Amino acid sequence: MSDEKEAKGFELKGHKLVCPICGSTQFWTRRTLLNTKGLTFMDLDWLNKEADNYICNTCGYIMWFLPKEG
């Protein structure tokens, strides 16, 4: 699906990541900002938290995970 990212298998907390749509186990990743109205209004988007995205290399389904706290 992506020409720039290398797809591979992932495991999260001991569980193999599997796409709930097509069953693929090959994903590529990116990080995405979780924007809030207040910080966006003040032009401080860079202060927002980020989420880890796993994008299925077969169908493009995106799974979002919040990073571990502390």
C-alpha cells in the first residue's frame, strides 16, 4: 500500500497484531498528533500528545494506540 514505508509484523503486549478487516499481519507505522481545541486555538499544536498508528499494508486500515504512560 505504501511506496515509502517498509511493512512488517508487530507484536504489542505479547499479542501479534492482526488487521481486523482483512487479517493481514503486515503493517507500516507513523505517529499522529492528537489535537485538542484549546491548544489548536492558541497555535500550540506541537504540545499535544501523539498516538502510534499501525497501517495495514493490504487494505489500509489504521489502528491507533496511545503511548504507554510513564
